[in-house]
Amino acid sequence: MPTVDPRIRAIVPAAGASRRMGTVKQTLRYGGSTLSCAVVRTLLDAGVDAVVVVTRSALVGALELPVDARVWVALNDDAESEMIDSVRIGLAELPRLDGGPPCDDDGVLVVPADMPTLTAGACRRTIEAFAQSPRRIVIATHAGRGGHPMIFPWSMRVNVDRLDGGLNELRRCQPDCVCGVEVDDPGVTHDIDTPDDYDRLDRGANDVQIQ
């Protein structure tokens, strides 16, 4: 068990072209703001030390991100890039944040910008599990299905740089290091990919849902 709680810095990839949605889903309305803002507010409420939102220059203002010293923006202006590319850009930004470079056992939490129904409670539960074993990959699950957040130790950043595919490949390559944390929150597996997904979303819900 660590003698000092690891710092948790989050990365929110929000640069994609939203091909299946047919419009820029990162800026779609939800809870009085945007999908992206809802995710960031949830992470802040969960107590993360910082959030790096990786997005395109043209979208920064439209995301309506919270005004909070813990929120940082990194740019990925390639709309056709993959989510893993934004994760790598976020990783490169983390050493520049207030507080200095992460330690090996500090956690990198990843949540895509299209998961607005994720609760702060689910994030806190995942963070607590990581703090108990900060050299493992911790993944929130619901009804036995893995989702987000995913937290991995800073020491694995080199592994992420070497991945041929997406971030899920990290856990497939190191199955002995993976710890699933079951949470009572379907939002950990609920992303908004299509117009039908968005139509089913309760858009009047609060930005931050606490359990």
C-alpha cells in the first residue's frame, strides 16, 4: 500500500471528427452546457488533481469548459486522428502542469468527452481502487462490462507510446496488471456515438451527477 496517495491527472480526448454522429458531438448541448463540459465537471467533482482536454483549436471556445485552475487544454488539430493520438498528446502535456512531472505511481485517468452520464461517484470509486494498487491498470466496470474511467500508472506511458492500436490494447498486452472495479453506474459504459444515442439522452440532466 502506498504511503502517499498518488496524484490523479485526467486526460479527456475531444478532438475527433464524430463521423458516426454526423456533427461535432463534443459541443452538443447537455445539462445547460456541452457533453465535454459535463465530463470535465464530473472529473473535477471527483477530486482529480488536473484535467487535460485534448481538442482542436476551433473547438476550444465552443466546449464551454469550466473556469478552474485544474483545467488545461492541449491541441490536436487533426480531426481524422484516433483517440490514442489525443491520449499521447495529453501525456506529453502532463509534465508541464502545476506540481511538476508525475511520479511513476501517479495515475493517468482517461475518459472520452462523449460520456456525459458518467458519475463522480464512479470516478471516485475507480480512483480509490487505483490508490490501493497504483502499479496496476484500473478499469471501471458495470454489469461485468468494462468501460471508463481507465487509470494507469505514469510509469506505463512508454507502453502507451508503443501501442499499435487503441488504449484497450494496453490492458490486453498486460492482463496480469488489470483490475476491474464494479460500480453501480451504467454511465461507465454509455458513450454518445450516434444521433439515436443523443436523442435518448436526458439533455436536461445536471452536469455533475453524484453518488
